[in-house]
Amino acid sequence: MSGTPNIYPELQLFIDGEWISKGDRKSELVLNPATGEVLGELPHATTADLDRALASSQKGFKVWSGMLPEKRSEILRKAADLLKQRGEQVTQVASMESGKVIAQSRIELHMATEVLEWYAEEGRRTYGRVLTQRQAGSRMLVLRQPIGPVAAFTPWNFPQGNPARKLGAALGAGCSCILKAAEDTPASAILMVKALQEAGVPDGVVNLVYGVPAEVCPYILRSGVVRALTFTGSVPIGKDLMKICAERMIRTTMELGGHAPVLVFDDVNLEHVLDLSVTAKYRNGGQVCVSPTRYYVHESLYAKFVEGFTARVNKMKIGNQLDEANNMGPMIHARRREAVDALIQDAIKHGATLNTGGEAVAGPGFFYKPTVLSNIPDSARIMNEEPFGPVACINSFKDFDEVIAKANRLPFGLAAFAFTDSGKRLKLLGEQLEAGMIGLNSFAISVPESPFGGIKESGHGSEEGTEGFDACMITKFISEV
């Protein structure tokens, strides 16, 4: 680990208020994806560790749910303040382990602390209601109460934002939470949990574990302790987890994969849309579930759009994620880079035009050149499978009905985007695009007060917004005479 900045924390488990080092546990190495350097050694939770975490989560739920909402709010807000105070360490650590450029990690930290603050306040307003009487002297009440211990399984691509969404909702609702964060980016979750602990979260309310996902996740879900699961990840893994949850009727929130279309009509400011599109596409190397991927551009603008898009991509600076001058860092690991390359090469074999990129960057790390493909047939895998990487697919269209059909043809329905100056068209797009989140003349589709989630095979339920509390609370009707 020579040369590793000392800001990277020791990798530990957190169970029942105790930080637990590796000891004789199994472990795995965590790498900097830009250099291949070892950042730390991550311990895996044993079965005994998981049993202890589950038991403490039950105990923590009783304590936390019994605490006044005002006190819970105070603790969450203090945790957000601590993360802000430690912002330089938190953002550098997130970039070191995820490969995300430092400027984007700073934006992510702002998002994460906003989410915690929003849930801190909204948790004071999880009201029920009183119904009108059916007879004199009677009372009918609807109560909302925390559901119980929540399991939260998060991916690596937003190592600060994803844990914040799940912890914020669970803790804001009055639930305890067992967090199994991503093994590729463990330190970011550790720093967040440390902030919650120092802010005053009681022992057992938050537990943080790591291990082989296929072993740890089913064990937690089959324990009989967990009452709700919030998961962000791929469609196949989400379906497998839902089958396990069905065994005990565990409540689920599933934020799964996407393949977002972008519709560009002939009445737009082309240069403005191009500037927005390239920035959005290569954020975090395209390793974003709502990343714009399938661009459908009106035939009258198509050639200029491809030319302008490619020219902007060729000016991007690719390199170490901690260098402020770079626009894009490495991919998370070799497996992801290989998967993206396979999709790109398949598209070329099917007749797609490679405008730029299409190969790995020579040297250390898991870098891949930002890629632009055009004229891609629907038979190519990349038009049907989520690429989750730095590649834009650009095709043309002739009319509104045709492009709506193209946008909606896949089983995914997480995000969709469209650009037009027509007010009537904007209304129709909002109604007809099949996605849980739609950006019209914008790629910004997530703020703490708005629901974040998909439809079709992209999942169900929402994070953020008041909807984010739904999976963490039960509704109880009381009829009193």
C-alpha cells in the first residue's frame, strides 16, 4: 500500500456500535482503479458477525423507533454537518476507490448531505390522519409507523449517494438499518457510518457489513429479522432478491438497471443540447443507472449532431480521477471494461459506425476511451443490453410516433430524456414516454424531494421524496368506539 494517502481509512465492519478489524476473517483487497494500487484490505463478515448484526438491529429498532422524531432529526442533521466538515477527505476517498473524477465526487457529497438533511426534516412529518365519524363518540385513525429493521444493499457507482438515500429513508422513518455496501468502494460507507455514530445514532441502529454478496444478502433476508429491503443494482440480481423476499413477504424497493433514450427534435438549440449531452453521458464514465445512452436525433440534425458530439468527446481529458483537469477517470474494474468493449465490438460487427474510441487506454488502471457509435441496428446487443460504460449510441428518426416506439421498445423504464422547444410536444412526451423519471430539456432528474425510481423491469418503489418513506413504514387503521 506504499504511496496511498493516509486519508484512506482502515477498512472495518461496524456491528452493534463496535468497529471490527479483519482479525482471522476472510478478506479481499480494494484497489484504486486508476493505478491498480491496493488501498486497503476489507474484512468479510462471518456468520456469527451477521447474526450479531441482525440481533443488534432488532434491539436498535426498539430504541430508535421509540425516540422522538425531533431527536432523530437532530442526529441526522448533525451527521450531515460532520460529512460537510470532512468534505475533502470524504470526496477524495470516494474518488480514489470509485474512479469518479473529484469534481463529481464533490457534487455527490452535496447530494448525499442534502438527502440526509431532507429526511431529517421530513421524518418529523410522517403524519397519519383522523377520518370522519360514522357514529357519535367513535373515532377512526390511520397511523403510520416504522416497519422495522431494513436491509440496504448498495452498488459502487455512487458510494456516498446510494448509502445516504437508503440510510436517510430508514433512519428518518424510525427504522434501524443493516447496510451491506459495495465491496469495491467500502471506505465511503465507512466514513458515512462514522459520521452517524459520532452524531449520536445509538448502538445497533446502523450496522455495516461486507462479504460475498451471494452469501451475505440471502442470509440477511432469510433471517426473519428484516422487514424491508431497499436494493440498487442489476435487473437479474434484483429478481433473485425478490424471490427470496417473497418467502417472508418482505417489503421491497427495487432501483434496477436502465437504458435511457434521449430524443432530440428538429427545433432545438443544437449546440446547447450537445454541450449538455456529452457532459451527462460521460459522467462517472457512463457508469450511472440513469445515464443517457440511446440518442435518437431527428434526421435533419443527425449528421451535425454526430459530428458535434464526436468533436466534443475528442476534446475530453481522460486520466487520474484526483487530477482536477480531467473530465473522466477509469472504469471500476477490468470486468466492467471488458463487458463494455464486448458490446462495442459486437455493435461494429453488426454494422455500426465507430466515430471515436472503441478501445482501452494503454497503461495501468482500467481506462477506456469515451466512445461514440452511430447507425447502430437494433439487432446489436448494445441496443438491447445496458452498456453501463462510456459509450453513446446515436441513431436518427423521422417522426414522433416512430421515435416514441423506439424509446419504449425495451423492457427498461428507469429514465428517459427529450429536447424540444414545442410546448405541445413536451406534454405528449411526458405522457407517452415509459419511464419513472423523465427529463424534458434537462438531464437533471434527481433532487431530495422528488421520487427516484423506475417502472417495468427497472424496478418498483421510489427513493427520495415522501415516497421514499413508503417502504419503511406500515399503515395501521384503528377503529375506536
